[in-house]
Amino acid sequence: MAEGFSLILLSGMLMCGLLLHTVCRHGASIGEPSKKPNFIIILADDIGWGDLDANQPEEKANNTPYLNLLAQQGLRLTDFHSPASTCSPSRAAILTGRYGLRNGVTHNFAVGSVAGLPLSEVTLPQLLQKVGYYTAMIGKWHLGHNGPYVPTNRGFDYYLGVPYSNDMGCTDIPGYNLPDCLPCDSSGAPMFRLKRSVHRGCYSKLGLPLFENSSIVEQPLDLWTLTEQYKSAALKIIQTSRERGQPYLLYVALAHMHVPLAPPLPPQAPGKVYAASLREMDSLVGAIKSTSDETDRDNTLIWFTGDNGPWEQKCQYAGSVGPFTGKWQSSRGGGSAKQTTWEGGHRVPTVVYWPHKIPANSTSSALLSGMDIFPTLLSLAGVTPPSDRRFDGIDASNILLNFEQTGHEFLFHPNSGAAGTYGDLQTVRTGKYKAYYITGAAEACGGATGGQQLHDPPLIFDLERDKAEEMPLDIRTPEYQMVTQRIARRREKLLWDIATDPSVSTADYSTEESAFPCCDPMRPVCRCRMLG
């Protein structure tokens, strides 16, 4: 009898230990109901890996103090990559966990695009909505601005933002840009038919619209007050989360650091504009973190990252790639940042913060991608991804919470800049090695464009020894042969997997005048203001 009692007692103690382990991992206390975590995704636009002070402490800059604090209190991911090196395909992959060759979005949508992210794709907010999350988005969407393609029809309960990039429409007081854009052309007759007029690469006949939910509330919007509008909306959503009594997903897709830049007044000297804009972006991140900490600190994960690297052709208005300068390409002409698969085009500053869950002041060099946000947040929310489709992102929750260092064994970087090869998985990363099957075709500061080149056999770089990607491995070495064979097999396997995937979507990239967002076509540049 005593033995039986001892076994029961031991069993109870083991059960209690397991219960405590579970409770510790999910952050609830004994006797409290478990709560699903809140998620805040902050996506910077056109930001460089070197723009985060913490990534380059030797530079002794002081442009990102709040992001530095986020890193000190959380986890800095040093080998994190955007899923693509331009806007639409990167954002589509983040929200679906799938390469562009699967989700259909391989290059940017236009002002006149009739469609967007294919309706057959399932998004992160849609899945979180189904399990009781309140979902809100602030900022740049760029995945379709008509009918069923708008954010509020793709899983978001609330939306405030610009439907595409902030250079895809005119404003009355333009921001800093190269080449300089003129203000909106407001002297013309009422516009019964919209036609795109471009002055040196800028729109002047169509105002940049600000949407709230599915309606335009301001056109053209005021670039110089946009940050405050975004901040006010984001903080209100966080502050009212307790009243809603729901866990929430807040996706903040910043206008920073995409040109035109509109840093706080007074006017900045050209060489100081980018730094001033970076500090403004950092301050917005700080406000979001502070309000989140005050509201539900221990139950809220904040994930800051970027959609792609700097827009190099904008010269002093572009960010820093740090040591990832793509010298092989730059020495031959052309850009090696945004619109390319060089490290500067897709290695982005990334910090994840979750008090008492993610170890403070930690760093991970695990190879990760923006596609991993989708499966990781679903895992943390206890949601199983749909079984009717194939995913490319991996669940990184053990990297965030448990010091695990294993990320992607292979990570593919799709072409985003060269017409005719959009979406091609032209560059492959495995461990410290990176192989290029295609290079070139992006514009650098000064206008030089490197011609597109095919490489068979591929160029292979050792990123551990050569962060600048200057000297490819000698094709005659055993090291090169070993890496080539390994990568070729995996690349063929993935391409076959995509080719036989029944869930592959196809995006409609057709454009029409009627698809231009316009709140009042009877007025020049569709001018209106419906904000209170």
C-alpha cells in the first residue's frame, strides 16, 4: 500500500513538473487561464542592415537608440533576410510563408493594377482572425488596392495606410528624393479620365492616397504628418486592446526608409536627411514599444525587420548595407542592394522582443527569412497552418525562446529586379556559402546598371571569409565542387516541388485606368480630404 501511495505521489510530482514547464513556456501563472500572445510586426521599408546601430557599434552612430534598447532587451538576428528584394513579393511572402513562385507575387503591383495577392492565398491575419485575434494594419500594403484585394478583405479588421509605395503619387509638399519630384499639378482641369503623367520619374497628375479601411480619406496625403497619423493609430490600437478583450496582431508597415523622405522640420541639409528620417522611424518604434510595455508587456511579442535593403540609386537618401557591399557587382557597374540578390539587397536588421520569454541581450546567427514570421507566430498562437498547401518558412520559435541556432539548411533568394526572370530562385544560400546563377541588372547611385549575367557553373562566395562578396571560390577546388553539387541537388528538388505543387497561385498583373485609386475624379489629382 505504501509503495502504491509513493508511486501515486511521484506521478503527481512529475505531472506537476510537466505542468510548471508548460506554464513557464507559455507565460501563465498557476491558476490563471492561458492567454494567447499579442503580436506586433514592424516592417521598415528599404532599410539597410547597417542602419541599426547595434549591428555596427564601431560606427558609434546614435540614430536608433530605441531599436538598440529593443535589441538589449531582446534578440538580435544577424543573418535574417527579407523574402525578396522589392516591396510586393517580400510582403506577400511574409504574410503567406511562401516563395513568390508559389504565392504568385514575383514583382511589384502598379498604381493601375486591377488585382493583387491572389485570392487563393491564405494570409497570417486570416488564420489569426479565425482563432479570436483582433487584426489591424497601419502603413504600406502594396498587395492590391481594389475590391477583394484590400487589407480588410485579406484578414485585417482595420486598416490605415497607403496602398503602395509613397513615391507612387504626388503630394503638395514633396519630400526629399533623387531626382526631385514636383508638387502635385493642381492647376489642371477636372479629370474626367485619369492618365499617368510622369515628370523625371515622378507622378504629378495623381495624388498619393491615404486609405482608412476601404475608403480614401485624404488625397493627396501630407507626407510630413504621415508619421504622426501612423503613430496615433498604432498606439490607439494597443491601448484599447484590453477593452476589446482579444489578443491582437498589429502589422505596422512603415513609410520609412523609402523615398521620398520627410523628416521632422526644420529642413535638413541633404547629407543629414537620411539620419534624421532614421531617428524619426526609431522614435516611432520606441513609442510603440513603450505603449505595448505599459499595456500588456509580458504577453506581447514585437518583431522588427525590413522588406528589403537600401535603394542604392537614391544616393545620399539611401541607407547602409554595412559590410555587405557586393563588391563583385559594384566593381563591374550596377547596384548591389535593393532589386538584387546580393547580401545588401535582402539581409535586413531584425530584432525580436518578448520580455521573460526571449532572453535579453541575446544574438543569433541562425539563417532565417521573413517567410518564417508566418509559421512562427502561428506556432506561438497554437494555430496549425493549412494542410492543403506547401510552405517555405520554418517555425523559428525554438530559436527565439530556447537558444536553438539551427535555421534554414538552404535558403533561396528570388530575382526581383530584372524583367523576364521575376521570381526565379537565382541565388542559393547554405551555411556560409552563397551561389549565384544570375547577377546584375540593378541601378546604382550615378545611374550605372550592371548587365544581367548567367553563371553556369554558378559563382560561389564564402560569406564567413568574404562578407563583401568580392572574390568567388575557384571552380577548380574540391571545396567549390562539393558546394556546387550540394546546392544543385537541392535547387532542382525545390524547383520540382514548386512545379508539382497544386496550391501554386498566379497573380494578375494587368492594369487599367479604372483601377487608379481616386476619391474624386472631377478634381485635379483626385483631390479630397475626408479626415476630421
